[in-house]
Amino acid sequence: MPTDRAVPAQFVRDHTRPERPSLVPEVTLHVAADVVALWEAIESERGVAPTDPPFWAAAWPGGQALARHVLDQPGVVAGRSVLDLGAGSGLVAIAAALAGAARVGASDIDPFSHTAVAVNAEANGVAPIAVLGDVLGEEPPVVDVVLAGDVCYDRVMSERVLPWLEAARARGAEVLLGDPGRPYVPVDRLERVAMFDVPDTEGPQVRRATVWRLP
């Protein structure tokens, strides 16, 4: 059974619940109430077990921090073209749209994410957000701002995404990275622009999440 076919919007609505992230209460997101049940539902929908966690069904701390910064400092995106890299739920893209971005796109390899972004955009009354698949093997698109929430979650992903972000910066984009303290983020090469304490999606603790800029 193909795993890249379009995911019905009703699947996302049926297996998540609308919530407002603690740090970004302006935004409504469909998030998983039971991740194990969601994994089983994805396997049933696709006919094969998923190979990656449903990143699209949570409001990750790095994304929340980046969305909060964009809403607090709308001049970062207002009137500009924006790409949300590793969009997941679309939280950061939606925040950019609410902050007045002229054009918002997103990228994620998971087809469930593509549908979740559409469902969440509709829930927040923003224009539809075009979602691309994997862009890391291509030249970065010509946009004014690249926003990347918690994309350096493991070494392999970091080794792919950091050169791409540097290429986007070299092409003139402002690049902001939301990070909840992952060990693979090269903080010595970045400029800190904001810090937030965010309840962790993976436990009861609070994470210190930082918004970094590529200088």
C-alpha cells in the first residue's frame, strides 16, 4: 500500500484534539491525546507501521519558542516571504501568517504533516499554507526568512540541515532556529535573540528553549 498518498483531513481531526500550546495560546493546534493510539491508527490507515514518530501531532518546545518570538516581534516576518522548515504541525508557519507575513510556505517529509498543516491553518483562520516535501537535497528557495523549529534533534538530521540553513543565509534569507537545548546545535556559531521556558512535550519538566539567528 502506498505511504505517500494524501492523508484525509478527517483522519487528523479524528485522532487528535484541538489545544492551545502553553507558550502560544493565540494558536489552536490539533495534537495527539494518546501517541500510542495514534501510531496504531497511522498503521491501520497506511497498512504499514510508521517508521518515524508523529512529529506533526505535538507542539514541540523549539517550535513554541520560535512561534512566540515571531508573534512578539512581528517585524521579523511582516510583509515578507517565509519558509517553515520541518513544519510538523505548522505552528511556526501559522504564527508567521498571524504576524503578517506576505507569503508563508512550509516543508516536511511526512504526508501526515501536510494534512495537519492544512487542518491547523483552517482552525486558525489563516490562508492555506503550501507544504513541500524534503527540500534539503535542493538549493534553498528564494525567501526572506527561514524559520526552523527543533530541526537538530539528532546528529544525522543536524548534519543535513545545518549546511542547508547556511546556504539559505548565504542567499540572503534571515534564518532563525528554535532549539530546546539539543546537543547538536552549534551555539558558538549562532546569535541568541530570545529565550523562553516551555513545558516539555516528553515529560513534566520545563525546557529552556532558545531562538538563535545565523549571523
